Amino acid sequence: MDQALKGVRIIDMTHNQAGPACTQILGFLGADVIKLEEPKGGDIARVNMRDHKNSDSLFFLILNANKRSLTLNLKTDAGKDLFRKVIAQSDVLVENFGPGALDRLGLGYEALSKINPRLVYATIKGFGTYGPYAGFKSFEPVAQAMGGAMSVTGFPENPPTYVYPAIGDSGTGMHMAIGILAALQQRHATGRGQHVEVSMQDAVVNLVRVSLRDHQRFGHPMPRTGNQLGRNVPGTTYACAPGGPNDYVYLYAQPQMWPAVAKVMGQPELTEDARFKTLEARWDNRTELDAIVEAWTRQRSKHEVMRLMGDAGVPCGACQDTGEVLADPHLKAREMIVDVDYPTRGTFQTVGCPIKLSDSPVAVSRPPLLGEHTDALLQSLCGVEPEEAKRLRQEGVV
């Protein structure tokens, strides 16, 4: 069975996380993703946070499955000529270089769209290519700070807090994947490609929209509320046995679920207690009610609490640590945690495709070694024979 994006060729000129996250998910969905890297070192993520002396880092491996690797030295005329031939036969270029980097090489959108008018040219930047901050660089915490995420994260007595899950990097990558798919769809009607741009700050702002709504509702910046969600009680984290650093559950009971919570705890009489009978009463007496709930959860493991509440129709989740996520049987059944073998490392675990299409099955293939597919790609896309490829390698072009 063919995959959804079969026949779409994507040239991935990105590094680190935002761009590779975008192109990897498109690769999962069937696109032919060619990771174009410079010959001597490739994507900096191959060695960034390196954890194995003989292998590319796990940081690289978890973001570059389902891709092929082509090395080209774009600082050489021959490398640029080969690149233009590749672009002429491609559908999408994704890049996240510093502002103006490809323009200085003569490989910006205007130049490449003349070679291939159908090209979708996708640009990821910290602050975009226009606006007062366009020349500024960004990393994940900077995007979160400037997008408002840090201001609403953490506890009120603590400073604004950085969210470790990469809403700025991988979040931007997912936004870019949507933009690329939209541009490809529009190309069916117009026959033309276009320039697609996503900035990290913009992506974070899009994810912070509820807090921006609340600012307008209440007329002031939203305070940090820790783990409390809204005014529902129970509606926060509760400690569980045996009391480890991640032995907690998140329990969120909407008003109609309160009787089910009391029944599961074996204390149905709480629903008739004046302190807890209504939503407002439970909020006003939340300190006492949270203490009652936690006295019960502390006698049970987090997964037991989750099962008991879940069976009663109450949303509740164990606060799983990263090891528990990697071992989670539900995630494995859904092929979200999969085993992959890499030649220089052996087997490692990685994250699969979160998008499930009934007619587009996903198989996760290992990330490429640096330049692994260079000769085959140069021959198929540029007509470069093996002897010529050998000469180009000796000259530092590939």
C-alpha cells in the first residue's frame, strides 16, 4: 500500500531540532527526504551531546529516521551546480540557516524558484525574515520567553519557567509540516510553489493562545498557577506511593465527576459535605479537599490510582518518568516507542509517528550515516557516474 506522501521529494537542509523534526514526520508519511549535509561533519547534531564514541549522537538519531544522506560542499561552484540539478527535480526545500545565509550563496528563494517554479521553499527562523527582531538568533528557551510560554509556566512564588518539551523547536517543526502540506495542496491548483515561513516565536504564540485569551478576559497578565487547572477540585497533582520524585498522578474531575471520585475513594459521604457539595465550595475549601484526596492517593501507586479513576470515567494520568514512557505497553502497542538498529551503535529506542492514517502505514527506518546515499543520489538525480563521484570526493565537492 502506497503512503500518503509517496512521490514527494524533500531536500532537508536543516540541523539540530526544528527542521529535522519537520522533515522526519514528512518522511514517516512517505516523502523521500534527502538530508543534504556538508561533507566534513554534516548536521552538527551528529556530534552535539555525543553519547557514544563510535556513533552519531542519540540527539541526531531521534530526529533523522526515514531519510537519505547526500553530502555537497555548497562553497564550491561544482557543489552549487549539483545542488541546482537536485533542486530542479525536487518538490520541497526546508532550511533553517541563519538569516540570509542561502541568499549569500546565491541559493535563496528567488534564485531557486527560477530553476524550479514548482519548488516549495520552507524557511524556519527564530523570529522570521521580517519584523523588528528578524536579525536575532533564537534557541528553544528564547522562543518560549518571547512567545509568552515561560510567563505562565511554573509556580507563582518561582521565576518564569522553561518547559523542557520542545514546543519552540519541535513545535515549530510541526507547524512547518502543516505549511508545507498546504503549499503542496495549493500547487495542485496554481502549478506554482511558494515561500513558506514559520518562526519559533510565532509557533510558541500559537500554542499560548489560551493564556492570551485569558489576559483579555481578565485584563492583566496571567499568573503562574503551578499544576492547578482552572477552578475544578480535584484538579492538580497528588502524591502516590512509594513517594519517589515522579510518584504522582494528575487528577482532573469535572463537576459531574465529583461523585465518582468520592465513590472510588470509598468516601461517598463527601458529596454531601457542605464544604465540598458545589464547585464553588470545593474551590473555597480546596486545601482541605486536596489533602483528603492525597491521603488516599498516597496509599496507592500512581498506576493503580490511574486505573481506578479511569475505570470510573475520571480523567487521571500517572506522571510517568522517561524510563516509564520508553517501557509503556500502550505506547509500544501504538508503535510510538520503537526499536531501531544503527550500524555504529546497535539497537536504540526512538519515537514513532504520532499520526495514524488507515491507508498510509508507517515503518520507521534507521537514520542515514553521513553521506551514505551520495553516490546513488548523484547518479540518479545528476547523472554522475561512479568514477566522476570519486573525483568529486577527492576534490572536496562531495
